Amino acid sequence: FTDSSFIHPIRDVMGYVAAEKTRLARIYYGSRRYAKPILPYYFVKNFDGYDIEAQLRSWNTALTRAKLLQEKYQKDNKFIIYRHETLTKKPEETMRYIINEIGLNYESILIKPTIGGVNWSGNSHYGPQKGIAKNLNSNFKNVLSKREIDYINHSSDKLVSKLYTDDIPMDLTKIKHTYFFDYQRQKNM
């Protein structure tokens, strides 16, 4: 696949941990992953049967792998990284950039997806959505406790502060490897 392009989204740490906590809470309470009934936020917010540190390591490990892949394959812009939050804030601009880089024609269906001509309702833990949902970026407040939010902020603030950019594409190679998880070990694998 020498002519391929790779598109890699990066999710905000709060959104990632909230989504994983919701997924695990749904399993714990016996609810199905996406189908109804949707587990009320109250149950998710009070669920503490998961390892928040493992979720943070998983998020940072994924970012580290993305950085390593970008370092290796960035030439000719064949490895494109974008922030999920940038896509939701500026969907048309983000999609136009990506489509242009991979040599396809832009079509409005990219920001208003359908399946067989019917609006696609997404695959969110928060229920059906229309198109690219902007409101999901703040949903973490509904499922994470203040204690969890404070812990996530404290544990990841140095790297997160480097990620708050709406640059399209996002360039992780400009961020020092010391902010990432076990960078040198992962690089040597």
C-alpha cells in the first residue's frame, strides 16, 4: 500500500476517559453498548469500578504510537493527524483539508453522513446524533466526577496543554518526546 494515506483522529483525554468509563459502566450494569436503554448519567457518574490510571496510560500510549507513526510516515503528508474536537468545531474546513490531501473530491455527505440515503445516527454512547455532533465535547461533565476530572487534569496537563491547537493537520513531531508514555521503549519495539 505504498500510495496509501493514513488518517488518525486524536480524542481529548476527558472525552476518551468519559467514553471508556461509560462503556465499562454499561457492561457492569448489564446495558448493551449502543442500543437502548441508554444508561442514565447518574449511574455512570457514580460508577467507580474501573481503573482511571489504565485509561490515562492507554490514551497516552495511543498518542505515543501516533507520534512514532507520524515521525516515520509524515513525508508527503501521508499520515494525517487531526483532533476530534477540531473536526467538531470546524467540520467543513477539517474535511476539506483531509480530502484535498488524499486526492478526493469534497462532498457534503462528509459532514452530514448517511447510510443508504438515511441520516446516520452515529455510534455514540450518548445516543443517536445528527452529523458531526458538537455537543459531545462537553459530555464528559455528565459522566466524570469532579474528583476524576481533577485527577485527569493533574495527570495529563503537561501533554494536554501541547495538544490544544486547531491546526489541521496536527503535528505531534513538534512536541518533545518526554511528554509521551514510554516513548523510547515504544520506539525501540
